[in-house]
Amino acid sequence: MIAFVIPVKHPENCNYAEIWRLLNNTIRSVCNSRDDRFHIFVGANKKLPLDDDIDHEKVTILEMGTDPISHPQPYIAPLEETSLSHWQAITREHNVDKAKKRLLTVEAALEMDPKYFFMMDADDLISNRLVGDLMKRQKRVVISNRGYILNTQTGKMVPNDDLNLHCGSTVAVKASYVKSNMNDFEWAVSWLGRHQVHKLFNPARIPFRSTMWCLHDDNYSVNFGHQSKLRAGKIKLDWRKPPEKVRKEFMVAG
């Protein structure tokens, strides 16, 4: 079984109704899987209702009492704000918050004896082929580096072959390895709060496009980092409407 672990931002740090709407899209995408050997675990400070068309038996929502972070969303960095220490301080806070929620969620998910934990953000989409592929794997870490970037405002997307460098929904970790390291919080921040696993191991890679990174106003990494580059004209992408086949595979809303 694949356990999808999804932390949700604190209600005081975002437009929570919008984040919950995006979460419903994410859950709907996972439930679209061709292989039903999965369960979704959501770590949230406040539980809201899920949409009626979602298979509620595939979802466990864990309410937790973590504190809001000091840099609320969205945080858009000025173009001149390039201090590495400034970036690391804010990023550290977000990583710690995400790691805490993932760690608490993982502890509960271990009771179902999953094969892999797949770490997801509460706004991204996955291919309906991903679960079946992961169930065939044996390596400690598997990454979904190939996928798409979707601009939710325009409805257009672009292919990308290094999503694991940017997107938080690209890493599957063997449950046995996670269990053996859960008492090391710095490990948890590195593994469960960040998505730089490729620097620590030589992971297996999903051979097909399997993750869709969804950009929106409350997306932290876009607002802080990539949005600045986009506004500066340093990133130019060929955005196009997704074909119907891709829309169905990832359950793209709209």
C-alpha cells in the first residue's frame, strides 16, 4: 500500500477555504488511481468537509495543534531580496512546520503498514499510473522528477523534467526507512520538510510524467523564489492547454 502524506498550511497563514478547495482537487487526483492500493493521510489544524464525490474511505484527516508560522502566505520576495541567510531562515521555518505535520501524520499512517510514503503538498496532482508503478519498486527512495507545471489561473501547463528540485509532491520513501529514523528531528526536517532527496541518495526515477505541480497565489516556493525570477524575465516557458488525455490522467479541474 502507498500512503500519501499531505500537510495543510495553518488557517492563519493562508486563504484556508481556497487551500481546502485545492486539497479536494489533490485528493480527487489520487483517488483517480488505476491501482487502489493506497490511502491518503492529511495533517491539518482545522478539518473542513470533503467534496461528496470523493471516496471518503480512502482518506484519513488528522487534526493537530501546531502553531502558525511567522511569515504568512503569500510571501512575495522583492527582486532585490536575495540574501541566502534570509532565504534559509524563512525556508527553515516552513520546512519545520511541514516536517512536524508530516511526522505526526506518518506516525498514524504506520499502523496501516504501507510500503512507501509518498510526500505530497496539498495542491498538486498525480498520474493515475503512479501507485501501480510504486508498488513494483524496491529502492529506498523513488522520485517523480518528470511531470508538468500547471498555472491554475490560466489553465495552461508546460512539461518539466526536474520537478523534484521545486515541487513538494515528488518523493516516495520506503516506510521501513522512515520508521527507523523518526526520532531524529533534523532528519525529519531534511526528508519530510524539503524535497532535495536526490542530493542524499541515488533514487529510482519514475519513467513517465507522474506529478503535476500546480501554481497559485498561495504557493510558497513560487511566491518567494520562482515568482521573482518570472517577474524579472529570467524564466520563459511555453505554456499550453493540457490535452484531454492528460486532463483525465491527472484529474485536472475545470
